[in-house]
Amino acid sequence: MTTLPTINRALWIAFFAATASLLVFREDWSLSMGEYNSTFYFASLVGLCGIAFRMKEDALHYLYVSLAAFVSYLGLLYALSIETSFLTGPSFPIFLSIALFVSWFANIVKKNYRPPAYQRYRWKRKNALIIGAGSAGAIVANELRFSPHSTLNPVGFIDDNENKQFKRLDGLKVFGGVEDLSYLIEQLQIKTVVIAIPSASRQTIKDIVEKCRKMNVEVKTVPKLVDIIEGRISINMIRDVQVEDLLGREPIQLDLKPISDYMRDKVVLITGAGGSIGSELCRQVTQFSPRQLLILGRGENSIYMIENELKKSAPTQSVTSIIADVQDEWSIERVFKKYRPDVVFHAAAHKHVPLMEKQPEESIKNNIFGTQNMAALAHKYSTERFILISTDKAVNPTSVMGATKRLAETIIQHYNQHSETKFSAVRFGNVLGSRGSVVLLFKEQIAAGGPVTVTHPDMIRYFMTIPEGVQLVLQAGSYTEGGEIFLLDMGEQMKIVDLASDLIRLSGLEPDVDIKIEFTGIRPGEKLFEEMMHAEEGTSSTKHSLIYQAKLKSFDEKIWKKTIEDLNELVHSNQDVPAHTYKETIARFIPNYTPFDPKHY
């Protein structure tokens, strides 16, 4: 496109050419006073257009302005000419034709020029302030300015880096630091604040959200760091701040090659594939190009949903959906016999603590005997790797759910001693947003106007997002040599009451003012805090800073086998077996299992 300085120079040339042409046709080579005035007017117009060029952005638009000014000047000059003989001379038609052509061309430019959407509708947009004058902030600013779907008009940045303050980034000023936020919101009439710091700490985000909430300003944030690096931010990815953002965890860096080495061109089986963790495993495994992905679950609707999602996100991936129950040994054997999976991720499990306290036999059948079926068949059909998804509730369990997951871990340890298959387990804590998660319950309660119910003011939990947890599971799978129990670094434990308060504030409300928080008491099987390992276990590091390996103590195989046999007899009994009988049987093998007081169930 023609540059603006070039157009400006062309206008000055046109001005001098027009003035010289008048002098050529004068016998005395002189201009009248009216013509001097007109010349001054035109020179002023050209000068003003030159200033406009430096202020505006689209050359075609200002080409039209300049041509219109030139044509207007010619008409004015001829009208004020005292030597009227020139108007009747032979050269006048030539000048008139030139003027008409320029006018016609200018009108064509005007009719075909359509300012982009971001210029046409800028006056309708809400002023936005971007926090973070880095690469993420620059991408966000350009997306907000130039996207036709944007409803925000970025007016500038703030950044705590003093070297960036009071400078410009992509034409927008960096006004100061985060401490100036409240002042700038008021002075610049800001309606939306966008946090463009992917690595911002939980406390930083909380402080920003709190300031904006008090000033009735909405807060949005950007996607994860990998999307920033690859330039994949779109206007639809700039979203409201969520409770996951308040965890403040650094983005997880994976060593992708060893993960690819054990999954590329392999048959991968995922049980519980319709669940929160299982479905995320499906999404992430497809990135490593397995030859075939088997997604197994007993809930047809959830399997159907993840199958459809994978068809869209990974259309070239071979996906086979299987409706089966891991408790059904014969159905599962048909799967192993037909597909011969190389890698198994066993995520199928019952995990709801209070429900399993009431029906411990269901937790035993699914978590213990379902795992035993899977492990035995993986051994029989020479699966290369078998990774069990376990939980921090298996450590010093107080719930039957946690105790059955600890027994599932011992099944993995047992088979690893007698098999060529590499068996391992991965423990981690609560995942935000999973089905049955406290976060979903709190959101429903807030939407209903409260109250939000918390069991105990001192209850704390480890939290991790589902994608983070699955990333570390895949990485831990690459470290599997056989028999390991891997622990994931879950970060700091968080008070449940603080989580409830954060969710209320993110909804634009105030805890105990707009929405009440009520304490209901600890439920059956729950404890105030979770642990990632037994005191006697200890840990050793792995190649990844967020993955540790528990140093497990050996267990008595005879007692273990007797416990499994007794539990098998109980679950297949025709008698109505009391809940405490199941729990006491498990406690004989897991001495640090302290069942919840029977009066609560």
C-alpha cells in the first residue's frame, strides 16, 4: 500500500504544479490578491492533511480526504480568478477534465472504502485495561483491537516491571503498576480488566479480583501458557476468571519424548473413559498418536460423549468404544483377547466417600475386584504397562473408598512381582471440576442463592486441575519400571471454606453478606486433612520435579490373599452383610485403617 508520507509529498507537488500552471497562462506572471488568498487556503489544507496522515491508520481513507481537498481548491481558485480570459481559453477544458477525473476517482475510492469493524464500532466497545505488558498482553491487545467480534477497547497496560512502565507497547501506554489499578479504573473509565499474566500467583489474582469487585469491574483472563507461546489466543479464549486460576500453579513442563516412546503406534486401553479423569486421559493420549485407542466404560452416555468429542478433536485417530464393566471378568477378557492392549490406564473406580460408606460392598467390588480382573488379564495377555489411578485417600484411610484404593495398590504390587508387565500406580488429590466435585456443588448452591455448605471450618484439601493431573500421570507412566507408587506434588493444601469464599466472590457476591456459609459437620469417612504418603514410606525423587516415588514397605502375602478371599466371599454372600463387617475385614490387613464410627452409618 502507498505510504502516507508519499501521498503527502504528492499533494505538495500537485499544489506547486497548480500554482505554476496559473502563472504560465498569465502575461504578467502574477496572481491577484484573491488568488494569493486561495493559494494560502490550499497550502493550509495540504498541511492539515499531512498532520492527519500522522494521526490515522488507513491510507486509502486519507487519500480520499486529500483528493477531495485538492479538487475543492481548484474550484475555489477558478471561481476567484480575476483574469476570466483563462476560463474561456483553449486550456481550460484540459484542466476541467483533470479536475473531473480526480473528483470521479476520489468518489470511487470513497464508495469502495469500508473501515474495518474495529474502527466502525469502536465507540460501542467497553474500555479495557490489560494487566501484563509482556508477549501475552501484546497478543491480547491486538486481538481486542482488531477482532470484529471484540466487545472491548484496550486503552493501555499496567505492569509491575518498572522498566516497562510509562512506555508504549504496540501503540498503547503502560500506565504504571498493579498498585495503580483502582486509580486507573476510575480515571480511564475502565469496565473490564484482562489479566494477561499466565504465570500469575493465586494471591495476585485474588487481589486483582477483589479490587475489581469493589469497583464493579469485570475481570477476565487468558489461556494457559502453551497457547500464548504458540500464538493461539483468540477472542473466544479470553474468559472469566475461574477458581482454577486461583490455584496459582506454574505451568507443567513435560518431557514428551519418553511419553511418545511408550504410546506411539501402540494399542492403549483406558477404563473409566467416560469419567472426569478418564475422558481427559483420552484427550491427551491422542496427542501421542497411538495406533488404536480403546475407550471403555459402563455408562453408555458418557462413552458416547467422549467418542463424539474425539471424532472432532482427533479425526484421524482410530477410536473404539467399548461398553463393559471392569467387574465382569468375561467381558474384559474378550476385550484383551481381541485387541491385545499394549498400555492400560485403569481409571475406573467408585470415588464418592459418603456413598461408599453406606454401601462398602460396591466399593470393594469395583475398586478391588475390578482392579484385580484388569491386572490379571494384563499379565495374561502380556500388556507392556499398566498404570492404576489411585488417590491420597489411600494413605492412613478413614473411608472405605480410601481403604479399597490402598488394597488396589497392593494388587498392583503383587502382580508386578510375578509378571513381565510393568505395573505402577499414581496417587493424587482432589481435582477441580470433576463429577461430584465440591466446586460444582458450591456453584449450584450459589446459583440457588445459598447457603453454601462446608463440613468443617478447618478442613483442608490438596487440589489440582484435571489436565494437570493427567499430564503428570502420562509422565509418570514413562518412568514405570515396575511396582512403583508415584506421588504428584499437589502444591499447598487449601481450606475448603476459602475455596467457597473465592467462588462466591467470583460470582460478584460477598460471603456471609449476599451468600451465607454454613458448617454442617464432618461426613462419614472424611478427615480434616489428606496425606500423600504414610509416615513410614518416605519418598525418592524422579526425573520430574513434581513427581515422587513412594518407598513402600513389603506386606505379608498370606494375610493379603486371605483378606481378598474373605472379601470375595462376603460380596458374593446371599446374606445381608453389615457395613462394619466389610470394614473390619479390610482393617485386618490395613492396620492404620480406622473406620468411621458406625453410629454415623
